[in-house]
Amino acid sequence: MTPQDGVLQREPAPDRSGSAAIEVAHLTKLYKSTRAVDGISFRIARGSITGLLGGNGAGKTTTIAMIMGLVLPTSGRVRVLGHAMPEESAAVLGRMNFESPYVDMPMRLTVRQNLTIFGRLYAVANLPERITRLAADLDLTEFLDRANGKLSAGQKTRVALAKALINEPELLLLDEPTASLDPDTADWVREHLESYRKRNGATILLASHNMFEVERLCDRVIILKRGRIEDDDSPEGIMARYNRTTLEEVFLDVARGRTREAAQ
């Protein structure tokens, strides 16, 4: 255990069974005097879907970036699929992927061209067949040869999901995967993610402000506030602890500084 402002946090035991997809221990990231992430520790089991929640500036994006090896921690450690990040990133980058509707692919390239480029980066075997299969699964076939810049928001989201699944990742990191989508398209994306996880035994880490989405998809929820872990449990466990019927109510309690005791 290590002290954090008088509170003891338990360090995750080393993963010797291979069951942890992500292991984070005492992870901290400083930007000058700002602690974007402040000594957090957690382990995520393989084959699970975990929600990473928190308001703007809570540390979600920075945490995901450190898990991916894109941002160096100030202190602490990250292991992904059994490998230290970023030191051993070459061993795992081909087995993971990332999707966010806020990251645009080149607008002038067609959907097929974009997927081909990303597929080659991941050295995907039988790439044309893989693209054809993804296009059929995600209903992309009719606009495979349309420029990405001419797609609707929902179409772009499905293309982004195809890009994230091009290498059939064991670990999928998602940042607001259904933001700005209509309810029908958002539901369709969630169904596909559930199906992919079950079919492939994949692990999904989901950062989202859509509490209904988190309740539906996630086995576990980690709530961040000011870079620290405020709570960590199943959606049902957290709602019961705060005496709330929805995660949105819990989110508001945490964001507005109401304690669990006060909520009860």
C-alpha cells in the first residue's frame, strides 16, 4: 500500500496468471503543476468491458493515452497484455486498437483507401477480404469507395469502428464511441461491440459520458475525479452504494461533490 493524502491505496498484485489485460499501478502524470492523473491503480480482466467515467478534465483521456504508450507517465507503471508500456509496446500494439469519433481519418481518401492504409500498418493478412467482411458486418459496402469527407456522422462512426477492428484486436480502447449519433445508430454500434467482445473474447475499455451506454455495456465502472479514483465497482454496486437508480444520478453526485453518505 502507498499513502495518498492520508488514504492508503492497494497496489495491484502482479499478474502471473495472464488474466489481466491492463494493469496500472500508482500511475501519475504531471503537466507542469497540474496533476492530470494522480496515483491511480487498477487491473482490468481479460474479456471484460470496463467503463472509465469522469467529468471533463478528470484524467480519462490522459489515462488511455498512457495505456496506449502515447504519453509517458511521470511515475508509476502500466502493463498491457502482460507487457510493460511503453518499453515493450512493440509486442502489443498490433494486438490493440483505439476508436474515437473525435479523431478524423483523411477526408480526401475513400473508406477503402483509409482502411487499406490502417490495415497495412497492422500487417493484416488477406487485407482485401478483411475489408470486405468488415464492410458487410458494419453496413459500409455501399460507400466503400466514397471519400471520408462526404460521409454522414453515423457513417464516419461506423468507418472509425471498422478501422479499430481491422486487426481483430484483443484490447479495444474507446473514447465516446457513440457521441453525436442518433439513438438507432448508437444502439446498432453498441450491439456490434457486445457481439465482437463475446465472439472474440476481447477486452474493452470505454470512456463515455453516456451513462445509459455504460450501464448497458459495462461489467465494471471506474469513476475518476481530478485525476484520482473516486469509486470502482459494478454499475449495480455503485448505484446501490449511492442509493441511486441510474449511473447518471451517481455521476452528478460525484461531479457536484455529494458524498455517498449524503446521497443516502
